[in-house]
Amino acid sequence: MTIYDIDQQMAALVDPETGELLDYDAFDALQMERETKIEDMALWYKNEMAEAAAIRAEEEALAERRKRTENRAERLKGYIDTALAGEKFKTSRVVCSFRASSAVEVDDEFVTWAEQYGDTFLRFKTPEVNKAAIAAAIKDGQTVPHATMVQRQNLSIK
């Protein structure tokens, strides 16, 4: 039986005209069943959150392990690059070759120069709202247009 069903049956045990309970024992039994159902759901929630935390911890451990393996592979690639010094290498099991590429590198003075020359060479990020500063201003009594402090009720299950 769902909580909705229990609530419906409990409502049916109340006289709509007087608000008096028609069957106290049945109402008490339904109330106990409702409490048990809510407790079971809260325990299920805690179990799901614990499992999610365990999965997150495993994800972090795997990500760390992946990063170490990737770093080790990059060091090996660097050693091979140094050893080959631009020469091709080929066996029946592996082929190492080089291809030409190009990349732009800029020094620390570039941004200063680009600001004077024009914005063509620069990208600007869109502004982000600092909600912590807005909350502090509202709490200090300041009026912040287009912003309000909203009170909420958050369920905590421990």
C-alpha cells in the first residue's frame, strides 16, 4: 500500500461534518503503517546515498589511477621522442613516425599589446553572477534590483 493510499484511508476514517474519528483503532493502525512506510523510504534513501558515495569514491580512485597511467604513457612517449630524434621507426608490431604541425605560442606581453591593438586577438568571458555577494548585500539591508532572498525548506535524512 502506498502512502497516498494510506492517507486516503485515514481521511475516510474522519467524519467530514464533525472532524471526529469513526474508527480509532483502524486510524491508529494506518498511522503506524504510514510511519513504517516513511521510515522504510528514508532508510532506502540513506542506502542509495551511501551507494552513490561509494560509486563516487570508486570513480575518483579510477580517475586518479587513469591519470597516473596517462602520465606514465606520456613520459614513455617523451623518452621515445628523445631516442628517435625525428627518425622513423618500424617493426612488425609497432610503427613510430613524426608529422609536422603548427601551434601559436604567446608570451606574457601579448595581452598588453593586443589590448592596445584591438580586441580581435582576445576573447572575453561572459560575466557570472556572484550570488554570495548578492546574499551578503541583501542581508546587510541593501536593495539589489532583480534579486530576492528566497527561504526554502530542505529535507535532511541522516
